[in-house]
Amino acid sequence: MEERITPTNSGGHRDPGLDFARGLAMLLMVAAHFSVAVVPHSWMGRAFHFAAYSAPAFFFFAFGMTFDFFLRKGAKKWTVIILFLYVALAHNAFRGSVFSNDVLGVLASSLAILAVLEMKGSRSNRFYAGLALIIFAALLLNHAIDYPMLQTFFSSTGRRMPLIPWIAFILAGLVFERTGDRRLRLAFSLSLMAAAMLLAWLLKGLPANEIFSKNPLSPAYLAFFLAMAMAMVETVRMGAWIYKRLPIMPGAIEYLSRNLLLATTMHYAAFLPVRAAYKLAVRNDEALMKLASQRDLATMAAGSALSIVILFALLPLVLKAWEKIATGKIMERLRDDYHVTAILMIVSMILAMHVRYFFFIEPIPVIKKLELSFTTNAAGYFVATFIGIAIMTYMALEMAEFRKRLKIIPALTDSQDV
């Protein structure tokens, strides 16, 4: 059993493998949300899509790895869960419906469930591994016989991203981090990759996008990306002395990991303008649209890279601005009864998203009668979107401020948990 640099025994040091998983998940999320505007035609374009849309798998696995670190918060963890739930509900509303789970909704729900399970002491690895295996078996059953009742159950735990089965990634991350033997962790990875390849071979008559399906989650997808996440974390840990000497990348990845929740709420401000500009550029130019389709990989890579650059530019600006206003009178008044503030923010988010929907996606009769121009509709859409991003960003910053003031973590940007 080797000594590992982890959130639970770090003594101030950071786990490069965990940072890499979290940072990579954020980069993939940005890439996925831009590249959805580009229809892939080549195998390389489809491979880019497939890789980009694996972001939730790495997010959830890394989140599970940090759970023991979160438990160190003691009684204050319940307040943090509530604050995180507010951010998750606002994010759900931004993505379509406050009651339809997205990434943050799954994380907040899982955090609450695991905290309840650990109230009377730490559960064994066998317990959590057993839960993950039950979910995997249910996925196998559903994939084999397409059982409607089982699929309905999955959907009932969150229509966009069901808590079950996605919580399996979090459970696996928790078991992985609590397993002290590196050889055993590598054995987990190899076993899961073998299971994924076996399933792919058994189902070779189906299209690849059905075998490795994200929505609905397929057993091969679960096994493959769990294996990839485990192997990636261990590889970076074992080669940390090389990884840390690479130019730019380790520092950039750690910066994203330190500001993960803020980056998650703000990445919309990075990719949405780039995606909108791309859509406007190809809207009435068939030649440009054809060129973009022919060079799908280059188009997706360029748009994703530009979005990532914008995100890295925005994060320090927002953090510096927050340092100046966090202790102002207005912020302190909002903070005095933050639960009321958060609920009002979520209601405001729901209203803003309805305005966005009515302006640009399916205008209501009143707006149709006004016969607003495309520019006016787009302006209404982006104003509502900006309000939504601002609300999520404020709530993420307020959550970090709460933890900073209670000294649950050393500083606003120095955490390897939520």
C-alpha cells in the first residue's frame, strides 16, 4: 500500500490525478456544448462528439473521489448541501426545468444521499460497490430486454439525467478512492474495460452509438468510461513528476479544478457567444455551412478552443470583481437571509428562462403579433440568458464565500471537493 496525495491526507498538497479528472471534465463540457451546433460527418468528427460528451462521467467519478474530504466538514456539511442544492436547482431551471436533473442536480442529490448513508459511520467498500453492481445489472437487464417499467423508473429519478443509473459513477469514484492498494485499483480499471469490450463484442450487430449510449445510459458506456477515468487518474498520479513539468497544462487544469463550480456556471458565458456567432455565420451561407461540415473536426476543435480561452479569461475577472463586492452592504443584506434570497433567485431564473423560451424558441401569440425582427428576438433571448448565468454565478460565489468564512476550506479557490 503506497502513500497517496489525496484530499483526505494531503496536508495542503493537491492530488494531480483528481485535478486532471476535474479539469478534463470541464474542458470536455465546454467542447460538448459548442460542438452540438456542428453535425459530424467524418469518423473523426463523430469521435470528437463521443469524447466531448463523456464529460459527465469524469465529473461524477471525480466527485465520488472527493466525498470523504467533504465529510470532514462535520455538522456544517448539511448547510453546504443546502447551498449546493440551490445552485443545482437554478442550473436545472437554466437547462429547462427545475425538476429535471442535470449534472449539478445529480451531484447535489447524490451528496445528500451519501451523507445520510454515512450518518452512523463509514459504510464499507463492499456496500457501495454492491450498489454500483446492482445498477450495472439493472442496465444490463434493461438493455437486454428493453423493460419499459425499468426505463420508467430510471426516468422518474431525473428526466434529463436520471440520478439512477448516473450515481453509479459517483459510487465507483468513492470506492476507488477508499481503496488503498494501487494494484487493486488498476485491476478495477482493467476488469471494467474488459467488460466494456465484451459487451461491445456481444452487441456488435448494433450501431456503435447504441452500444455506447449516453442517453439512455448503456452498460458498455458505464463500464468503458469508469475504466477510462480510473486509468487516467492512476496514470497521472504515477507520472506526476513528469506531468507537473509539462508546460501550461498542469497549471491550467489545476486552476479549473480549484474553481470547478464557478467554471461550471460560467462556461455558458464562454461557449454561447461562440456558438451563436457560428450559427449566424452559416445561417445564410450554404458554401460556408458545407465547408464547416466537410471539416467538422477542425470546426468543432476551433470553436471549443475559442470557448475555453474565453472561459479562462472570464474566471479571474469574476473572482477579482467578487473580492471587491463580496463584503459590500448590498451583498451582506442579501446574505443576512440567504435562504430567502436563493429561493427568490431560483424563481427569477424560472421566469427568465420562460422569457428566453417565448422570445426565441416558440414565441407566444402576443410576441408573434408584434412581428419582432430576428435581432430583437435574439436580444431578448440573450438578455434572459445573461440574467440566468448571473444568478448561477452569484449563487456559486456565495456558496464558496460561506465555506470560506466558516473556515471549512482555506480560501475561496482552494478546494478539491464540490
